Amino acid sequence: MLLFFYINGFAQVNASQKKLDSLLTVNQKNQRTDSTKIKILTEVYRQYMKMRNVEKAEEYLDKTIQLSHDKNLKKFSAIAYYRRGMMYHGRSDYQKAEENYLVAVTEFSSIGNLDMEAGTYLNLGALYGSIPDYAKSLEVNQKAIAIYEKMGNETDMASCYTNISTIYQRLGNQSQALVYMKMALKVFAKEGENVRGVAVVYELIGTNYFEASDRELMEMNVLPNQKVKLALEYYNKSLKVAESIDDKGIIATVRRDLADLYSSTGQKDAAMKSYQKSLELSKTGDDKEAYASTLYALGNFYQKENDFENAISLLGKSLKIAEENRFLDIEKDANLGLSTVYEKQKEYNKSLAYYRQYIAARDKIFNEDKEKEITRRQMQVDFNVKERDYLLKQKLTEGELKRQQQELTLKKQQLALSDKEKALDLLTFQKAKADLDIQRLAQEGKFAKAKYQAQLTASVKDKQISKQNQQIKFDERIKIFLSIASFLILIIAVVIFLSQRKTTRLNKIINNQKRELEQLSKVKDRIFSVVSHDMRTPVNSLISFMQLLEGGNIEQEKLNRYAASLKNNLTYTSTMMENLLNWAASQMQGFNPYLESLDIQYLTGEVIHSLQDSADQKKISIKNLIPIQTFCKADENMLSLVIRNLVSNAIKFTPGGGSVEISSVDLGNQQEIRISDTGVGLNPVQLSHFNKPGYLGAGVSTLGTNKEKGTGLGLLLCRTFVGLMDGNISASNNQTGGSCFIITLKK
């Protein structure tokens, strides 16, 4: 997110000038070119930025970047590019801001500063959203999220969520925008209520409700007549936080939003006052986009009130700022507003001209490929010009180096000539020395024999010493060989030890897999047994029933009794086949649940409705005690099947006149679903078998209180599906009788 600096009053300006003068004095005194010099230059350009002196800030930014590159200290040049991007971003000069952000991203990446790399992507996301270029904005926000997620930085990740929610909001997808807003608000709220992020998200949520259509409101579980109340509530929350932290930019935006709301509800005086307050605040800041938006909003208000003179003036100013700074959304809206004004005045030519400009601006937002390519080409040309200037300077520098090298070569040649003269003198000296040597040799001849004897004696001693040295070297080699052999033996021992450990672990894994396969084999045998036995009975019954019908000699009472029995068998067979198919699908590779946020109360209600006939036959009451708007992360089809199996079992094993209750418990990050009944309950062996870890076996089917049949696969399917949804299921007996199954899932 961008930070905007506001400087008010003479005393503050005077203090800033004193600080700047002090920094300039320190900079002038420090003539060294090191990291200390770079830090001083950094403080100077930052002070110029605070004083909004762009020209001077640019001068010292260039000096900082040049010295940082010379000293290979990219951490200073990267932050300089980043801050220059922020400076132009705040002034709505998006092209220059983008240029500097992109260079900053490259340099932060090269030095491994992930936090600042992600922060730059975040600012680029806000920039592209303002142009607007929604595809690019989503792309860079996703890059920032990936880095923040890797770093565990939730706060800045929430800022990315805010940018993405704004994009969805502008594209008219209010329900999806609200999802990201709530994600961001949840993170910002951890830092406290009075923080800028909370104020921003409150304002966005208010706008989301206010601008949503009736269809989108229904998707957000909001009635159309509640939109104004909700929007006003969140606008006031945002305004309260913004005033507490004195953020004039947010205050101006919320005032404009409130004015739009008052205007829509017919509160014209309140709307006018709020528009004027927003205009006063946005006019004094550097955010041209906010100022242009406020001008448009007030001009549109005058247009609706048929005050055409003021409407044309304000809409024209808004259009001019939008065209100068490429605010396409505002340009589009301002052209449409002016077209409407001139249409009301019956100046149809002007109205048509502005309407054509409105169509052109609207098409630019979603069809700007050629214009974007031109912009990229211009940026590339600018870069090439700068690169050519750099290469020219480099060539001049290389020419100077060549000249210096030529001078150095000349000096070397002069030194070589001098060396030759010295060599001639040396030869003369050596000749004289040779004469002296001849005389000395004549005198030394008489000592040659004695010297020879001495050398012979020394040679004998040298041979003895040589033998001793060879023996020492041989001993050292033996020691080295033994050391290497010991080291290799140690390595082999370690490898053998690790291999044995690995073998032990593999044996454990194989044993576990063997146990699982044995359990799955039992399940398979159970399934084949169920299919071979229980499928034959209803089919034979159906064939017999058809034969009776063909004969035609059957009483109506007996026909009804046979039909009821056949219906019961076929219902059981249908349930069995559904469970078998679902369990088989869960065992297939690549079968993965689709986890989403589900309303448990609504889903449970649908399951109860589907089983109500079975419960009514036994006069069993089913109570759904789950509160409205209770959510958890689950696969809708899987969770529905799990709850249906558990409720069906509860009905099956509860005597007539009993009850079944479905309730929930909020555990913070998890949601607990409880299904309890007043039936016969589970025996200790069944409880232990179901609750033990690694439960994969199919239980033996037990007849219900009215002799209802079962497959024994229902609980296995529940256990499998809850596990796939990263949840947990357990069972217990109620103190008052009956059983209770508890499903725990993430929110």
C-alpha cells in the first residue's frame, strides 16, 4: 500500500528546511565515496521527497544510484528505485512509477531481498489496478502473495487480498470481492481496530454492498432492502478508524461514498455537505485520481439535480485530469455524465460526441493491447536511449584508458633503453671482474685438492642421510595408508549401519502395508458377500412378484403386502449400491475432494428432508439444532453422504417415538458436528473397533429396531470420506441411552 505524507503549517516546513540544510552541510564535508556517503545521499533525497521537491529529489536519487552501482551496493540502489517509484505513484505518474518499480524488483531479486521484492509487486498491483490493467494487476499480486506466503507475512498478504478484491469489485463480481475483503479484514484486525488496513477494508465492504445488484446480494446472503443499512454501517466504521489515525485520503474517499449513498436515498442536503468535505480534503493532497473521482461524483450529483452549469464545470475538470493521467474509469464515467447533461439540454451533437468518447474509453479498458504495446515500445526506446548514453560514456572512458596505456608503453620503452645502458656498464664491470677472478683462481688452485677430499667425505655423509630420509618417508606413507584404510573401514561400517536402519524402516512400512492390504481384503470379501447374497434376494423377489402379476390371480391385500416388502428390499439394495459405488470411488487413485466453505445448517436441512419419510414411518423426530450461517471446509457431496448415513443409522437403531438431534460446536479453527439419538447405542466392542486408529474394516450388518437391513459399509464410508476431507470422526454412547457420532472439520 502507498503511504502519503501531509505537511501542514509554516513551522513544519521551516523544520524540514533546517534538517535539509544540515544534511547538505554533512554531505559537502564528506568527500569519501563509500557506504557512509551513500547513506547521506539517501537521507538528502528522502528529505526532498518529503518537501515535494521532485527535481532535487531526482538529482540526489541519480547520485545515490550511480555511487551504489560503482561500489556494487545494490541494496541502496534498489531502495532508491523503489522510493522513486512510490514518489511518481503518489503523483499519479504511472509510467515513470512502473519503470522504477520494475528496476527495483530486478535488483531486490538479485540480492535476495524477498520482503522488498514482494512489496514492490504489491505496489505494482495497486498501480495496474488504477490504470486499469486488471490482468497485470492480478499477475503481480499473485507473485507478491507467493512470496509473502513463503515468508509467513500475513499482514502484507492481506494488502494483496485488498488489491484483488478491488479488481473484482470494479469488474462487477461483488460476491467474489467480498470473499477477499473478509480474508484481508481477518488479518488486519489482528493488529487492532485502529489500523489503516481495517479502515480501507471497511470502506470497500460498504461500497461492495452499496453497488451490488439484487442477484449479487442474494449470493452474499443479504436481502436487497438491507444493502443501504449495511453500506452505511461499514462506511461509518471506516470513517471512525480513519479519523482516529488522521488519514485524510481515506476520510475523503469515505465522505464521497457517504454522499453517493445520501443522494441515492434522497437526502440531498446531507449529500451536498459530504461531497464538499470530500472535495476539500482530496484537493489538498497529491492523489489526483481521488480528486478527479470526487469532481465527477459531485458533477454527477448536479446533473441529477438539473444544475447543468455546475455539472458541466465539474465533469469537465474531472475529464481533463483523467485524460492527462490516463484514469480510464473516470474518463469513461465523465464522458457519459457530460453526454447525459447535453442530452437533457437538447444539445444532441455535443451529447453524441461525448457518448462516442465514452464508448472509446470503455473499449480501452478491456481492449488496450495495441496501446499497451505502444507504451512498452516507448519505455523500451527510453531505455535504449539511456543505454546508448551509457555506452557513449563508456567509449570515451575506454579512449582515455588507451591514451594512458600508450603513455605507459612509451615510459616502458624509455625504461628499456635505460636498462640497455645499464647492461653495457654491467658488461664493462663484469670484464674487470673476470680479470680479477683469473688471478683469484690461480691463487685458489692450491686449495683444490684439499677441497676435493672434503667433498668426498661430505658425499659419503650425504648418502647416509639420504637413506635415513627415504626410511622416514616410507614410514610416513605406511602411516597414511593405515589412516586411509581405517577411515574407509569406518565409512563402510556407517554405510552398513544406515543400510540396516533403512532395511528396518522398509520392513516396518511393508508390515503396515501388509496389514492394510489384509484389512482391505476383508472389506473386499465382505463386499462380495453382500453383493452375492443381498443382490440375489431382491432380484428373486422382483421376479416372483412379476410372475404373480402375470398370473393375475392375487388378492389386492396380498398384492399391497408383497409390493411393500419388495419396496423395502429394493430401497435397501439402492442404499447398498450407492455406498458400494461411493466407497469404490474413494479407493481410486486421483480421487480428491473439492474443499469449499459450506453452510452446514442448510446442507443438514436437505439431508433431513430426504430422510423424513423413513423417520415418519417410525414416528421419530429429527431436530436440526445447528445455527444459521455455520460454516466449515468440506466437499459438499462427501459431507452430505456422511451425514445421511449417520442419520439413517440413527433412525434405523432408534425405537418408534424416539428422537435424533443434529447440533454443532464452534472450536475456534474447527467446527464440530454431533449426531445423537435415543436408540439402542453401540456395545463396547463396536465402539473400540470404530474409534481405533487405522480403522479400515467393514463391520457386520445389524438389523434395526424394525428389522431393517444394512450393508455394514456405511460407517466405513463415513470414516473414509471424513479422512479425505482432513477431518476426524469418533463415536460414543450417551449417558441417557443411544449413540453419538462426532465429526470434526476445519473452518
